[in-house]
Amino acid sequence: MKNIVILISGGGSNMAAIVRTAEREDWARRLGARVAAVVSNKADAGGLAFAREHGIATEVLDHKAYPSREAFDEALAAVIDRHAPTLVVLAGFMRILTPGFVQRYAGRLLNIHPSLLPAFNGLHTHQRAIEAGCRYAGATVHQVTAELDVGPILDQAVVPVLPGDTADTLAARVLTQEHLIYPRAVRRWLESQA
Ligand code: GAR
């Protein structure tokens, strides 16, 4: 069985899209894969309830309980490794990861970022795209490497920036596309390993 461990910090809509799409398109079964666990650094992350309702193991690890980034990442890796992951998926996991953590899962660590990388890495991507006068915005699925938001790009989706857009309206438009490209990138990654 190929175990997928998904890391979230918030609503978990990308995680839910991966779970739902894998069920609907039946590729988890076909590829011998399953979402084995959802791990959050926030106890109140909305996505945890969805995971529990779908019979997926959940784990919460509060980063504030650890003295350093390294200590948190070590504890996080120990939790993840309990689920013997083939693939680790960052889905709105709002923590910068240490090089040691990234190295441990090299080649099997994916992230989705709400911009057309390499433009607008980091935070507040939608506000920055609007302020820059971008006509198009989007999202990027990429492999995670030590440098933030820089790893090899696996997929992207483009949406228009419309007159009167706010960061929130643009984020909502981008998010609908994230829900299409992230499940697809996960499926393709699994197929590439088959
Ligand atoms: C998504 O828009 C994702 O691209 C972004 O957080 C949101 C999480 O939504 N990720 C980042 O900003 C990573 N730097 P979700 O919890 O509903 O999936």
C-alpha cells in the first residue's frame, strides 16, 4: 500500500479535494494508494473534522510546544514516519521546513502554492499580484526543495485577475483551480512510481 500523509494548517480544502477525487475517480484503489493520515500543527484546523469523518487517522502537533524549528520538524517527521509514507503532501501547511526535514522526504514531498511560481513566492500572493497589476494569477504544484517555493514545477493553473478583485475574491477563484491540479498532480506522481 502506498501511504499518503497530508499536512495541513487550516481549512484543508485541498486535502479534501485529494481525498474526494481519489474516491470519485477511483485511482487510489487502482494505484494501491490511500491517504493514511492528516497531520496538523493547529488543533483547530477545520480540515481535521473532514479527515475524521472519512476514517482517516489525524494527528495534531503544536509547533509552539517545541523550543526550535529543528525540534518541531524532528517530532513532525517521527509522527509522519509512523504512517510509513510513500508521499508527503503539504496542503496549506503554513510552516517553513528545515533542510533536514526536506532532505528526509526528498523527491516525495509536494506543495501547492497560490501563485504562478516563480512569481510571488512567500505570503500574501493574491494581494501582491493585484498590486503588481497582473492580468493573470494562479497556483503551482511543485516538489519541495530546501529553498522556499522554488522546487521543480509539476503543474500550474491560470485564472484571470478581474477588475474590482480583492485578495479574497482572487483567492477563491484560484482555490477552485487548486482543487483540480493538486489531486491530478498527486495521481500523476503516484503513477510515475508505479
Ligand atoms: C491554499 O490556497 C494553498 O495554496 C495555500 O494555503 C491555502 C490552503 O487552503 N498555501 C500556501 O500559502 C503555502 N505557502 P486549504 O487549507 O483550504 O487547502
